[in-house]
Amino acid sequence: MTQRAAVILAAGKGTRMKSEQPKVLHTIAGKAMVHFPIEAANRLGIERTVLVVGHGAEAVRQETGDCGIAYAVQAEQLGTGHALLCAREALMEFDGALILLAGDVPLIQTDTLEDLVRQHEQAQAAVTVLTMELDNPFGYGRIVREDGAVVRIVEQKDATPSEQALNEVNTGIYCFDARFVFESLGKLGTDNAQGEYYLTDVLEMAVKEGRIVEAALLNCPEEAMGINDRAQLADAAERIRRRLNREHMLAGVTLIDPAQTYIDAGVEIGPDSLIHPGVHLKGKTRIGAGCEIEPGVVVQDCLVADRCHLKAGSVLENSEIGAESAVGPMAHLRPGTQLLGENKIGNFVETKKAVIGKGSKASHLTYLGDCELGQRVNVGCGTITCNYDGVNKFRTEIGDDVFVGSDVQLVAPVKVGRGALIAAGATITKDVPEDALAIARAPQKVLEGWAAKRRAEQKK
């Protein structure tokens, strides 16, 4: 196998997106779209990848800075030929197969690129273009053949009526002999309808020089779909979700309604898990085996162990959920929450930076923030860890086997010892020893007949 490199064009503004953000940074399945061609190229065994940036270059660099790629800058948008030429310096010493991709074509598959490069290498071609056949080819460059061989590509605006009738078109994805293409790019002119440096002219140069030119036909045209506006972005996102959801189902995950299940690229789900409609699994989330996730649940960057049950309407962020835990319905686990296993976090419970020991539970209407609970702790309804004094945050520590009654306020910093019982309605401002009963509330006062007397006065 010859050496391989890739150039990905990502310099355009994308005016039809009507956005201040560079087009290639708009997200699909939780990723900026530019990552999809980068990852497809990486799986080819690419020696070097160069991303050509222009509009919003710094933002694109920041987004892709961990991808191990090089950058080239296209300061002026003078056409695809000029864009590739900008990468010449970054590939000055490279001699091999050069794959050209677009940062706004996220659906391209590695298998397609592998077939393209294999055909190019076996034919020892100077240029191999990936083509496709469309019923409505308007807007695409047409592939012109003579005696079956590709002789040139003509852009829509430059095509004659007979050429416009052709339905084999250029996808914009190529494989080049690197030395040939960079030598040829220096000879390009702008004598065309758009006054640009057309990359397609390189193919015609190869034909005139008697070099081998190949065309690889793409069987699935959706792979070459470019993103130019928000409608196409949504269309591409739906197609990628369909692919991802199919992969999960084939791996043993049940999706009740795949069309209404939103799983980001990179999310992992164990076998025998059941995902209901309306679920959003985002970022670096990992779901264990045998879990059930009910409608409307949103999970962002969480680790969920085996046999957990996330109930309807719950939101989980940057949290760790131990095995055999139940969360919700309508619970909110904020960043820093750790459930150590066999926990119950019930309806309308909110947690934040809370470490909750094995077997502990808070069944409803509770806030647990900046706290640590031991094992088998029962937190009653309406409990609040009062962690903020308006300036600083403080922690609450609760030992094993503590019972916290309903409507309790734990005013941090405070510690409750193992086996203690906190009476309902208590406001705890001091540490509670092990096995103690803590009662901190005003004594009840009863005034006999007071209500009847008040009603009588109101009637007067």
C-alpha cells in the first residue's frame, strides 16, 4: 500500500446557514460536522491530514485541536483548486495517494473511501474522482466521457445544454497522485463563469498529458450530501441518527421508536437495555447492560452502570449512577453527583456534587447539594441541605443508617453521625452524634377556642 494523506476543505463561511458560526462547526449527533470526515479519513490509515481553514479559522482550530491534524489557511475564497493549493506547503515532502474531502460532507463512509483509494492505487492513476448518478443533477459538475473514459468535468454554469442533460456528476471527493496534483495546481487559470480556480481542470490536464484518470461510482448518493443550510443540516442529522440507532439495535439494544430516539455519536449502550421514545443520550455518556430509560430522559456525559432505571422526564448531567439504581421520574442530577449503587432518587429530587452511598434513597421533593451520604440513609420528603450562605458553599456529611425525617433543613457545615435520627421539621445547625435523636423546632402551642372566637369576630 502506498502512503496516504488527506486534505479536508473547511474554509467556507456557509452564508446560507445564516450564522456567525463557521458552517463546519454546526453540530450533528453531538459533534461538529467537520469531525465526521476527519474520523472517516483516520480510519483509512492516513499518514497525515491537513485541514484547510479560512472563515472562523481560530474557532475551527480550537474545535479540532485534539485531532492530531495539520492546518493550512485559505485567506481568500478563490475556488476549490486554490483551496487545495493552500495545503501544498503542509504536504511538501509527501509522495503518495492524496484524498480530498470536504468538511461539510459528514455522511461519507470509510468503506467508500477505501474503495476509491484502492481503485486509484491499482490503476496507478493520476486522478480518481468519486462520481454518482442523480435523476436531478442540477448544480453539480457533470462527468463528460468519451468512449466510456472520463475526459473532463464541466461545472453547471459552464455546461452546454447537452452536458447539462448528463446525470453522472462529481461528488467533489477525489484521490490524486500528490506530486501530480500540486504541480498541476500551479498551472490553473480562472477562465470560467465564476472566475475561480477550478480543481476540475486538473482532471482535464491529466487527460491531455496522457495520464490515467479513473472514476469510482458511488452507489449511495446520500454519502456525498453537502450541508449548505439548516434544512440540509437537519436532513443529514436524521440520516446519521438512523445509522447510529441501527448500530445500537444490532448490538442488542431495544429502541421502541428509533425515529424519536436521539443518541449522539460516541455514546455507548450495553445489551438488553430498553430505550423509550424521546430520550436524548449526549456527549460521552455510557449506559450499562439491562437498563431502562423512559420517555423524555436527557443524559449528558454520564456513566450509568448495569440494571439502572431512569424514569420519565429526568435530567442527568456529568454524574455517575451505580448499578441497580432508580432515578426519577422528574429528577435532576446535576454535575458531580455520584450514586454508589442500589439508590433511589425519586420524583422532583435535585442533587449537585452529592456522593450518595449504597442503598441510600431520597424519594421525593428534596435538594441534596454539596453533601456526602453514607450507606442505607433514608432522606425524607422536603429535605434541604442548605449549602450556600450567599458567599461560600459548605458541605453536609451524613453517616450510615441515618434516618432523616420530612421537612428537615441541614444548615451546612454540619455532620450527622452514624445511626442518628433527625426528627421531622427539624432545622439542624449543629453536629449530631451517632445514634442520637435530634429535634430542633419550636414547641407546639395550642390555644383552645381561638379559631371559633376569630370567626365570630369576623361575622361582626
